[in-house]
Amino acid sequence: MFSWMIDFVLSSIPSWFWLVGAGVSLATFLLSGVLVHFPAIGVYAKFLKPVAGVITLACVFMYGGAGVQAMWEEKVRVAQETADRKAKESQEFSNKLDEERKKKQKVRVEYYNTVKTEIQVQKEFIDKDCKIDPKVAELLNKAAKNPAGESK
């Protein structure tokens, strides 16, 4: 339940702390081996030696974990930079694609409007005697063509 608090506390401790802690506790472990031979403090040294050994092992373990954490954080940072760069490139490409699409749409609309205007101009020839003038077929085919030359 409180693992996020423990994680926050442990991740806020710099990695050099674990290295210094391991060095100090190792020195204490070795010093307690010497202090056992002195009768006045030998009792305390017997208690201090296993405690210093456990602290040394714990600090070495945590220092290794801090190193692994640093490697993963670097990998995440590189991956985030790559993702941000690709998102920016994608947005630029999308903008260019949208601009090109709008240009082609504008050409189509202008072309169709021109053909409609031409049909209106040629209307009197089309309606005259209710016969189909060859110009009508040409205009209809022209209206049906894709001005950009793309196949649908």
C-alpha cells in the first residue's frame, strides 16, 4: 500500500550514498574484528561485526539497484526523445500532406466550376432543336475527367 512512498524515498537517495555506506560499514566490519581482542569493548565489537556485515551487503545490493535504475532511466530518456522527434516529424508530414490535399481539392473545384460555366455558356447550342450537339458529349466527358490525372 505504501510502496510508492518507499520507492520515492529510495529513489531520492543519491547512488553515491550507497557506495559510501558500503565502504564505511566494511571498514566497521574489519575494525570490529580487531576490537574483539580488547576486553573493554570486545563485547560491543561482537555485536557490531554482524550488523556491519549486513549493512555492507545491503548497501552493495542497493548500489547495484541504483545502477540498474540509472541505466533504465537513460533508456527511457532516449526512447522519449526518439518518440518526441518522430511525433514532430509526423506532424510536419501531416501538415504537408494536408496542404497538398487542399491544393488538389482547390484545383478540382476550380476545374469543375469552369466546366459548369462552359456548359451554361453552351446551353443555347445544347437546347437548340433538342438535338445533342457533339460539343455536349465533349463537355460531359471533360466534366467527368479528374483534373489532377489521378485514378480513384
